[in-house]
Amino acid sequence: MFVSHMFKDDILYLEIDVNYEFGDFFKNGNKFIDEVKNYISQMKLKLKKGKIILTCGGVIIGSIILTNINSPISNENIKYVPSLKNEVTFALDNNVNEETTIKPEENIEVKDKENNFVNENNVNTPKQAVNNKSYSENQNTNNQVTIPSGPTVIVHRSNGSVITIGLEEYVIGVVAAEMPASFNIEALKAQSILARTYALKATSTGKMLTDTVSTQAYIDTNQMRNNWGSSFDTYYNKIKSAVESTNGLYLSYNGTYIEALYHSTNNGKTESSLDVFGNYYPYLISVSSDYDKNASSYLRTISMDLNTISSKLGINLTPESLIEVISYTDGTNIKEINIAGSTFTGRQVREALGLRSADFDIIINGNNASITTRGYGHGVGMSQYGANGMANAGYDYQSILSHYYPGTAIKK
């Protein structure tokens, strides 16, 4: 519900998601209190005054009065007061001297560096401007605020917060999370277009975006700093360059957004969507991916005891049990396999045992099994390590995408 916050004169200002369905929000006191308590707790905010001002889309819609600042927020010490009679003047804490005045019921169009709200990571978040224009307030590595125009996306984060950010800023966060920043710039460009395509399609169909691999992974700049340390500036600017050089580009098939599926590594051939997910797309077919076999993520061998395998597959696997591959997919992964008298798909075994891919060998040795996998991921669409191999061999991002998604076109 609350997407950002700021402190001014020790008063907490909470920005409410403009897409939030208010409905009975203020009629349901318990829910109202819980939302406020949860946000303050999650963000670890320290209240110094007994007033919280609520804004939505740049408009002050009311305030919360706490009768006892030293007591937990509850029905007994909280009061909601609609609207605000007095004008409120803001000035930034980032050495900007200008001030701006907010009047009751007045929309604010973001035109300058003033009145920035911050999310839980102190990264600027966008506001909804008048006339339904969207703006994204991003902060570069020099802490200079820029305000590019363009579409925005809503991301449901793992910590429970919901943020609204510019599409291009989101793509930077996805590429940083999904692909090693050390990769060739052309591979990063290809990944940028896929990340943008996925987001555009999700937005157009009403699919919720998260920051996990359930949709696309996403990290903010603070997380990038933690991951990259002293290499932050180098890696951030490299990914930003890849995103900016492909600004607005997406992958299309017959005029519609593609299913922008991708994976880490395969066994030398990608998989068809039909074999893996049961849905056929003419651009998600098996193609060669020769560079994957040189990737560090290509080959893995693990050991697993037979009791664990038996429990996870619901069979009785013994040292005498037979294991036989029945058929293979177009991508030469296991399509069907018989283990101890029971038939499974390769995907079923992969998911049940937590294997890296569906191209695997199981060799029983006493009460344990040695399992070797080739590749990492579902195998459909672009191989990230394969793309990096192609880029290092001199292919540009257009060639990479046309290879992994035959028949598609890059559009803007």
C-alpha cells in the first residue's frame, strides 16, 4: 500500500500507491492500523513526532495523529484526519536550497529536484504526475537526480514493499540480477531487450512483477553495491550503457511481445517450449548453442543417497534397480525415463531432485547415486552463457537474439 516515505521536520510522510484500491480502507480501522504498523516496522522508521502525513500521487489526503508517541500504534492512540488545512513547504536535505509549497488538494507535477520521496533503500521512486504523465526520478552514481520520461512498472519486492519505478531503471536492476556484469556488452544488450520485453508483456497482460526468478530477478543499487563492492561504478555504468543503448527496444513476433524466456546454460542445444512447458511457440524451438560447453556452469556432479531419491520420487530405489532413458527431447534432454519400474519425465525428475537441468546421468554406487548434469536451467530461449560466447566471438546483440528466437523482430 505504501510505496515510499520521507521525513521533513521530523514528520513522517507516507506516499500511498496510486493504484491502491481504497474502498473500505479508512472504514476498516484494524487494517489501516496494521498497514501503518507493518510499513513502519519493515522500514525500521523512528518516529519523533505524533503526526504522519499521507500523500497519494502528490496530493496530501490526510494525516494520522498519534496521541502517545511512546506507545505502540493501536486503535487507542491513532486518529485519521482527512485533508490538511495548512500549506506545507518542503525543501530537500540534499543541499538543494529551493523550496516548494504543497496546498491541500493540489496535484504536483515533478519538474525539478524537489520533494523526492525515498523507498526502503533510499533510492528515489517515481510520482504520478498530472495529465497521467509518468516520471521516474533516478539517482546516478554522482547523486545527481535525473527525471527521464517514459513508462513505469510496479514491482512487488521480497521484503513486502511495492515500488513503482521507471521501466529503464527496472531493466538495469534486472540485468544486474540476471546476468554477470562481467559479460560482453553485446550479451548485456541482448539481456536488456529480453528483460524489457518480459516487463512490457507482463504489464500488458496484468501479470504481477516480483524481484525473484518467479518472474525476473531484480536488485536495487544498494544490493548492487553489496554484490560488486569496489567494482560498483564499473559494472553499474557498463549495464546502464547496455540498457541505454537499447532504450525502448523489445522483441516481437507477428506484432506482439514474445514470451521472453531465457536460461543460464544448456547442453549445447536449447529446448523447445513444447517439450518443456507443453506450449508451442514458433520462435521457441531447439537451436544450437555451441559455446555453452565452454561455460563454467556447464557440468556438475552431485551425490545423493538412494533413500533420499526414493522419498522424493515416491519409489523404492535399490542398488539393483534399473534406470533406462526412454526418449529424448529435441534439445537432447531427457524426455522420459524409467527409474525402478516407474516412468517420469525429465522435468519431473529435475524438479523433484533439485537438479540443475533435465540432461542428467544417474549412476548407482552402493547406497548412493552419482548424478551428473549438463547445463543449468529449463533450456528454453536464450542461453546467457551461450550469448556471451557468441558476443566474444564477434556477434552483436541483434545476431544473438535472431539466433535464439528465430523469426522475431526487434521493435521500438
